[in-house]
Amino acid sequence: MSHLEQLIVSMVDVFEEYAGQEGKKNQISMDELKTLIDNEVSKPEFQKKIHADDVTKAMDFLDKNHDGVVNFNEFSRCVATLARGYYKQKQGKGGKKGKGREEDEQEDQ
């Protein structure tokens, strides 16, 4: 399996593992999401690269439809935000406080 295929399978597997522990099968409650992040982002090498600000930022913007749960699309955005934070830290671009979202998006292009 290619790296990209492994990434896709892992992302779906992680979502399915945590979704529905509190009822709805295809959704993750915010408590389930916090448990997922606490359990799945536990390696020191990732904790050094992904700062608490990145996790908080991801959780803050996740629930786009404000229904109190995270569906797979919203979860995908969370993973992308965490990956972007990791990438920026790895590239030495992290820690720029006070930047707006528009500036972040321009930098990503």
C-alpha cells in the first residue's frame, strides 16, 4: 500500500474507532474528539511538533454546523489543521502569533 493509501485508511479507521461511542455511529462528540486527540497524539515527537494552540485551533473551528458533534468532513478538516501545524513546525515556520487566517492561507499557497 502506498503512503497516501495508508494515510487514507488510517484516517478512516481512526474516525470509525472513536465515532459513536456516545451514540451516533457516524459522528464524534466533542468529548470523543478530545479523547481521540489525547490518545492518538501522544508520541513525544508529535507533541513537540504539534503545539496545544494547534489542537485548540482545530477544535474551535471543527463544528461548522454547530450541532455539537463532528462528522467525517469536519474531522478531515481537523486532521488537515494538525498536519499543517506539524508541517509548519517541521519547516521552522511555527510560532507566528497574531497572524490572521487569511495570512495563513496565503502562506500555504
